[in-house]
Amino acid sequence: MWLLLALIAFVLQMAAVLLLEFRNPSKAVAWMFILFCLPLLGFILYYFIAQDYRQRLKIRNRGTRLFREIKSHLWDRAAVVDQVSGMHNPEFKHNLRLFNLLNHLSETPITGCNTTRVLTDGEEAFAAMLHAMEQAKEHIHVEFYIFRHDSIGTKFQDVMIRKAKEGVKVRLICDGLGSYKLKRSFIRRFKDSGVEFHFFLPAMVSVLNRRINYRNHRKIVVVDGTVGFLGGINVGDDYLGKYPDMGYWRDTHLEVQGDAVYFLQNVFLHDWRLAAGEKIVDMALFPKHQCKGDEQVQILSSGPDLNWNAIQEMCFGSISVAKERIWITTPYFIPDEGIFEALKTAAVSGVDVRIIIPDKADSRLVKLASLSYVEDLITAGVRFYEYQKGFIHAKVLIVDDLLGSVGTANMDMRSFFCNFELTAVMFDPQPIGHLVADFQEDLTHSKEIDEEAFHKRGRAQKAAEIFCRMLSPML
């Protein structure tokens, strides 16, 4: 009798997963695998961890209204590129479909009055962000997935507190799970000094509300609405290479001045509303600025508050039109089916596809899952390199001389479909050339995975990779 009841319960659990996850077959398979291994516990985990479509709608409805109220203001103030004839890059004349895709992906357009600076490690990026905050006159908006109470975290705190005491409005968002180790005394010092601090979906609250899967992976600094930063770097000494187990930390961040900062600011205000419950509609946060450069930049955000998986669509669309090269740097490589097939097709077609991943990984499960995708792609002609100098955490995509992107999103399903992410897409020769030079430099510190040797790896290794591949939509 008990066996029959257990069997019925198991079948009902499987049916529930299939019904709720029919839009995402790979995720459904992963959860069915977990249910098979852990029948009752697996369903409890599913209830609290898995995305719930109704919760996604609630967050989406809360997250879009603010933008509509300031959209016309931003469009009037920014140099919006809404026709392919306005693109500086001549390659877009032959890629109208990609331009139309980028132009309709989200409510953040390509803007044409920008200056960018690629920052290639933590030391350079932290110095640039701290310097910009020191110059603040009106406001400082800061948002990080991880904020640590270590030496660099204390430097950030000291500057933010000093500026707050000078009368600058300082707002700080940290992800509730990524920054859960922050000491209460460290947070209290922020609040007691006038810095407005909020966690984005605190860990315990997000578990009880079934939103633990919605992590804010964005890294944003906006100063006075005129200069902004985004990329892969969080606030912590590990990003300065001070953690012996990881060694040198190679990352990529971006400084932006110009129209694109308006849309970076808008993303922060969306997140502030979700984190603090405060709706800010203040046009003074979007001041006029002197146009010092003419670089064309698009800020793309994705997450459960938006209707489109804009970053995944950008990656897929860009990869699909590549003619000469697709160069990718990512710490976690767990592509969805569309990206996987697009990369394979490009390589078979003769496109130079190279992907740099870490040799030393910060997650054994993720590394094994990543390697499970290597076998098919390396056979198709994709060249994989493992970074040897330390840990590479940069998230970079370069397609021909068409575009280059820097952001927070890894080339994995969690970044594409679950997290709140942010990416800057650049179309001009100067930033693309910088990304190309950095990629070539990283290759000198990387070891190419040999196809023949890789196929000879042991059965235990292959079995571990298959196991982690089954879980890959969850990683």
C-alpha cells in the first residue's frame, strides 16, 4: 500500500514539473533527474528554488512602469540611433536583421554620444570607480552582487560615507544571497552615516517568497548621472588577486560616459524600486552632459522583470551572423541549446570560434558541466583554451569587427534566463580593438585543449561530466 502511494506521489511530482516547465525542456529534464534521485526532497527543493511563472509575472509587472514614465524624456535627451544608416560601423549595412534585432530587443536603444574605457583588472577598475565617486557632487548609485567587508570594501565604504556626509545622495544595493556574509556592523556603519542601503531579495525572504532563483548579478556604479561603470568585477579583495587559492584575478570592466549612462541609471532605479520599495522619478538624475565622444553603445539588461531575454538574444543573433570570428571569454560555459547550435554551426562553416575558460575553477560542478559541452564543439572545430595565469572571470564577446560586449552575464543558462544581468554592447573600432588585444594577451596565458587528448579522458571523468550536464540548467 505504501509503495503504491509513494509511486503515485512520484508520478504526480513528475507531472507537476512537466506541466510547470513545459516552456523550458532542458530545465524540466534537470528537475526530473533530481526528482528521480531524490523523490520527496527534490520536489521540496523545486517548490522553493525553481522559477515560478506567476512570481515572474509579479516581478515583471512591478519592474516596467517606471521606465514608461521617463522614456520620452530619455529619448529626447539622448542621441538615439534608430536607423541602420546611422551606424558608424559599415558592417551593419550588410546586417540589417541584426540591427533590427538589437533595436527591438528591449527598451534601451543604441545611443551615439559616448566615450568608453575598457578596464582589464580589479586594480584598474577599482581606482577608476573610487576616483569617480570622489568627484561626486549630486549622487552616487552603487549596485553589486558581492560586496565584501575587506580592505577594498572598506575603501569603498569610506568614500561613500564621506560623500554622504558632504551632502551627496548615496544609494547602495547588494544582492541578498551574493552579499549575505556582510557583517551587521559594516551595514550599520553605512546606515548610521547617511548611506541608503538595501539588500536585493534577502536570502531568507527570497526563500520564503520562492524567489531565491532571482539573483541580482548586476554590477553598477553611476556618479551624478554622467559617468557609469559595469562589468564582471564585484567589490572584494579576491578581485585584486589577494586570495591565494585563486591567485591572479583576470576580469574586464567598463567605464562609460555619455548617453548610455542614462540607461544604466534607469536600470539602477528599476532595481532600487524592487529592493527598497521606493519609486524614484527625478529627471535631475538624467542631466544634460557635454558630448565628448561619438562612440555608439547599447546597454542591455535582462531578468524576470523584462519581457525579453535580451542578452541571450543579442548573443545568439550576433553569433548567427558571424563571418570571420567569434571570440568568447567566460568563467562559466553552460550554453542553452540555441547558443550551442549557433556556435557549432559557425565553426563548421569556417568561422574562427575561440573560447577562453578558466583552468582553475571556483566551482567543480560548473567546470565539469562546462567540459561536457566541449566534446561536441571541439569536434566541430571550436577551439577551447584554459586560462593558466590565475582565474579568469571576464565576460566578453567579440564578433568579427561588428561588435564587442562587456557585462555581467556568463555564457550560461542561469545568466540568460534567471539572473538580473547587464551588458554593454559596443560597435566602434576603439573599444572592439581593445577587447581584441586583451583576448590575444589572454591567449598567451592559456593552454589550448587538445582534441585528441580530450577524447581520451577517463570514464569516471566522462561520467562526472554527464552527471553535471544533467544539472546544468540549475548551475
